[in-house]
Amino acid sequence: MDNWEIKLTNLAYSAIENAEYPQNIKIDKHILDQAYRHCNLITKKYSRTFYLASGLLPAEKRKSARALYAFCRTSDDIVDLSETNPIEKLEFWRQRALSTSIVENDPIVIAWLDTRIKYGIPTKYAEHLIDGVSRDFYQVRYNTFDELAEYCYGVASTVGLMTMHIIGFKGLKAIPYAIKMGVSLQLNNILRDVGEDWNIGRLYLPLDELRDFDLSESDIQAGIVDDRWREFMKFQINRCRQLYAEALPGIALLDPDGRFAIASAAELYRAILDDIEAHDYDVFNRRAYVSLWGKLSRLPGIWWRSKTLSY
């Protein structure tokens, strides 16, 4: 393991070893059904890939995966979209989202509480996620990949660790795979969103690696796609693919009824890297994506690989 992997794995182990869980609470079925429907609509609206992948789960796990998405989405939106007092709003949301009692008139919190209880999701992982998104309040540059990996853990690996509890997994040996999957997914997003992030004052690319390829922030600002940028992006994409390759064998440690969904989420996001390459690494003037047909056409192969565990 690299140093960043050791540090983040220890952090994740500690969250389980010192885990706190909400106590079982009776929630009115009608209210609960409405809450889960609300989370379903949020997921459908904001993430077509996650909605498609979570749709491959059994019904109960699907509902909870989308409640998890709604919790994560709300946490992130408070940081990115709040025009006034975002720090105070996030702290208020932390108290509500991690509450161990029913919060009336908040369907996301209700569905999320039921999910936490049902699947024994350690509270620390949810805390780590909120800590991760709050990092954007005070850090918008990362000097090294190790620093960036810590950010990726907070905003993405935590999602994988919580999802793992919903799906079911075979022991603590699954944790390093979930962490690496989260880092690869977030790095994937970072490479796709370079231009968008720059426009809101953020640069998630490791500064020391930019310098290694003779690139500076002024090059990012200008949106220059030249040989320096192409070589830099090739390096980043190769590392991202390597992280995926090391994370995907962890699919075998998940309960069988969740393997296809997680493999689909990973492989469909990974396909965005192909689109970046196909458009000459220009992530300044367009947002890389995979079409609906591109996603659907990949599913049979993903199903086979998840079924035969051929990662």
C-alpha cells in the first residue's frame, strides 16, 4: 500500500471499531414510503448513472441506496449552492442528518435514518462525508496526490463504505477496495470537471504533478490543450484506470445481489475516461459523458464480469 492508502484504511477501520449506530425507531409506513419516493426522485433528477446502477439492486437495497444518494447530494449542495451562511447551514444539516430521532418534515433525513438503522451504517462514515464536503470551504488547491486522495476519501470513498453496508460484504478485508474505488471515481470526476471547477475557483489537480509536465494555473485558466496537457491527462487517466483495476476485484467480497450494480456504477463512470480521450483531452469546452445507448450497450459485458468475477 502507498502511504495515502494506509492512512485512509486506518481511518476507515477506526470508524467501524468505534462505531456508533442509531437505535431502532418505529417510523410510520406511509411517511416512510413518501420519504423514500422523494429520495428516488432526487436521484433520478441529478444522477442518471447512479439511478441506472442502483436500479439493478433488489427493491429494498435500491431504496436505501437512493436515500444515501439524497443525503450525500444535499450535503454537497449546501456547500456548492448556498448563497448565505453555508458553514452554518452545513452544521445545521449535520445535526439533522446524523440525528437519532425522527426529524419531521424532512423526507431525506427520515429515509436516511431508516437506512442507517436497517443496515447498521456507522455514523462516523456519514460524519467523514460531511467533513469531506466541508473541505471546499477552506481548501481549493492540492499540492500532492496524497493530499487529493484524502479529499477523495471524504467525498467519495465514504459513499462506497456506506453503500457496502447496504449491499452486504464479507469482512473488513473489503474496506481497502471500497476506499480505492471511491478515490478512482472521484479522480474520474475531477478529470471530467477541470473546466467547471476552475470557473468556481477550484483546482483539484495535484500542483506538483502539473509542474512536472511544465503546466501552471495560467494554462488551466486559458484552457490550453497542447502536448503538455495531453501528456499530463494521459498520466492522470492511466492512474485512474489502474485504481479501478485494483478496486474492482473487491466486487467478489460483496453480497451477490449487489455485485452487478456496483460493477455497473464503476464501469460506466470509467467509460467517461474514454470520452475524454476521444475528444483530445479537451475538458475545458465540453463535459465528457457516456450516452444512454453507450451505457445500455455496456451492461451485458458488465453483468458477465460481475457474475463470473473476472476482474
